[in-house]
Amino acid sequence: MPANLDALQKKLYGLIISRIDGEMVRMEEYRKGLFDLVHKGIGGFIIFGGEMDEIRKLVHELQSSADLSLFICSDIERGVQQQIGGTTAFPCQMATAAAIDPVKPGHVELLQKAIRSVMAEAKHVGINMPLIPVMDVNSDPDNPIICTRAFSDNPGTTAWFGTEYIKAVEDEGLISCAKHFPGHGDTDVDSHISLPVINKPISELMKCDIMPFKKSIEAGTGSIMVGHLTVSALDTKPASLSEKVITGLLRKELGFEGLILTDALNMNALKDFGNVPACCLSAGADIILHPANADYTVRELLSAVRSGEVGQDKIEAAFSRVIKAKSRLSKDLAGVADFTEGEALSRLMTEMSITLVRNNGVTLPLADSSVHAIFAGETRFHSFSPLKESFYSTNVSETADISGDVAIFAVFTSVSAWKGSSGISMEEKEKIKRLIQKAKTSVIVSFGSPYVLRYFTEADMLIAAYEPGINAQYAVIKCLSGTAAFSGRLPVTLPETG
């Protein structure tokens, strides 16, 4: 048993990033719990929800109470508004790849400007460790948890966009995070729900899934997140518990010297394993991300150190890397965000992303008087849709009177944890197919996963919009009304399904 238990305990807290639930920060007891963790030496926090001014004030107070700079993380792949209200929603990574053509004049500069705008908002609220970019290559069209979070199904495209993000984030003095090593793109299982297993040869893994992470390391990413998934060619254990994956492949073979984070430990993928935090540290991880309870996790880790399950050398090495990373972080992030510019950039890139996948003779602009907008997919996006202002609208129903008219099928999908799907149900697919037969002209717009379009090859026009949000809907209306051109490029290959 270590002689100085208090010092060890503080180090163990320092290897944990706990949760801030932004919707609870007004509750005195909840706030007290956060400050108690800071006084115990917690490594940092990951933010979910809340409003900009409240979160900004809280983060400043937490940082002021901490001996060392706290890691303040958040999943802001679609801009800070993905988590925090009062900020700007930006296009997802796949929409960004659709909008930006690296060989076109001004496109790279626009991308860099957009990333800097997101980082300015991150710094404004105190985020110093944005958990971006997603470096997964989305090889599986039915991937329920990556999908539009990925840039592409092409490793070269993924690597190019990801390294542009990494360089921009690091240049702002923040810590980027390439995720989810060794690649979460080739699975149809959400690791929030159960453990994905990927079976492919090591040669294919290195060429496709791992290549973007190798490029991330070369670009100077400050951290890499390891996913909860088993890659059989690497180890029978999940990657986040695997010494072969973390220490052998990521540290030794690929030469990564930065921080290694686990994916969130509140996910169900590892529910059948034992002392998961201890296994993660023993495998070579530096940071335990989002355990259900930080205090309980420290007790588990103390027990593992006492029993010899985790060597103290592992703790010391991890803590040393944490201290090194924090030494370049400021407690008070400078800079003021220009939210007006951010919104303009977001609208522009969204408009540039709208992709005409196929057009079999549909003439634009569409005539308003005989155009029906038929809503499908996730109903939460239907209520306030601007499509209702532009076209006669209804929900998917086989009684819809669309004979001889133009039918725009607006299919809304999203990617989110615990949902288990990024597409639509078989029943809804069949309803849309039958309605396509009734319409004189049929237009399918996928506001979300572009892979939805593969089911409707008989339609006259297929459009990928990548996002269910308001900006994407207005952008599609402009394209269909002839006031804007389709300029996006499809970043993935759509299998022929029909």
C-alpha cells in the first residue's frame, strides 16, 4: 500500500474528467459537488447542455478554484451550440466535407475561418479541450453513431479535413482530440448500447481506419480518444481496455506522445467487464472520461493500486502527461467571439454543402402551386419547418392527395447516442415508395444521413442536405426555388439499393 495515500488519491482524481450537466448548474447542491471535485484535484469536466453566460461564469469560477488548469471538454463537432445554448450551430463534419473543395480557390481559407470561429466561441465559454475532430472513416452505411459525424468514407478525405481541424485548434492554444481510435466507422452497432466488433485484416485497418489517426499524430494532435470497440485483428479485448492497442499500437508503433483518453465510461459497451477504470489505466490510457461517479471511480482505482492490478508507475506516467498538457493551458482564455460572423459562416457553408445527388429531368425552379412537402423521419424537426411556408405540407400518409403533382419528401434523421439508428424505419420507407408512384414528380431530400437516399432510386431527384436544422432547410428551399445553385459534393458512396 502506498505510503502517501492522499497524494495518490489526488493524482487519481487528476486522471478523471467528470461531467457538468448544464441544466443543473443553478442548483446549489449540484454546484457544491463540482467545487468539491475541484478541491479533490479532478482533472477536468466535460460539458453537456446549459446556457452560454451561465456556463462561462461557472467555468471561470471552477478554474479560479483549481490548483492546476482544468481540462474543459465538450463534444462540439457541430459548433458550440451542439452543447451550449446562445452560441452558433455549425454544419456537421460530413456537411463540411460536402461544402469545401480543397482545390477550389478560397475554400481552404473559408474552412480555416469557420474552424477559428468555432474555436473563438469555445474559448468564450471556457472550453480548452474541444473533442474534435472525428477521424472515423464511415465505411458502414448503417453506422448508427458515426454517420454524418464523419467527414467521409474515404480515408484520404477524412485525414485531410481532420488535420486541417487539428492544426487550427492547436494553433489557437487549445487541445484537439482525434477520435475514436482505432476507428469506429465500420460497424452498425452504437457503442453506447453494446460493444461493436470489427473483423477485418490488419492490412485493411492500417490502410483505411488507422491511417487518419496516423496523419493526426503527424499534424500534432494533443490528444486521441480510444473507442469502446473490439477490433479482432488487434486484440480480443475492447480497444479502450487493450494494452496491445493503446501501448503497443498507439504509443509504440505509431509514436503518439500526447494524451490518451478513453471514450465515455458511462456507455454500455463495457458493462460486462470488471474494474473498467483500472483496466483502462493499466492498458496505458491517461484520462478516464465521464465515469458515472468520480468518487466511486477513485475508490475503485485505489483498490486496484493496493492489489497490484494497476502499477503505480502507470499512474505516475499518466499524471506526468496530464501535467505536461496542462502546462500550456491558460485558466483564462482570451478572445471575444463574433457571433454575427459565426452565423454568417454557418449559413454560407450549409448552403455550399447541399448536394444534388441525381436529377432525372426535373426542371427548376419548382412551381409553388402544385408542390407538396411530405414530412418523414423524426417528427421533432417537423413542427417549425420553413418548408411549410414554401409548399403545401403534410406528414407521410398513404391518403395524401398528390396525384399529378410534385412531391418533395423531406426525410429528417439525426445521429445521437443511445438511439441505435441513423436512418428511418422499413415501414416508413415502404410508405414513401408507394407515394412516389402516385406523384407526377418526386424529390427526396435527406435532411441528415445521405445513406437514406439509397432506398429511393426510383425518385426523380435525390438531394443530400446532411443536417435536419433550419439553415439546411432554408438552403434547400433556395436551391429548389432557383435562387441558389447546388454546389455540394457527396463525400460518401451510396450503395445501389432501390
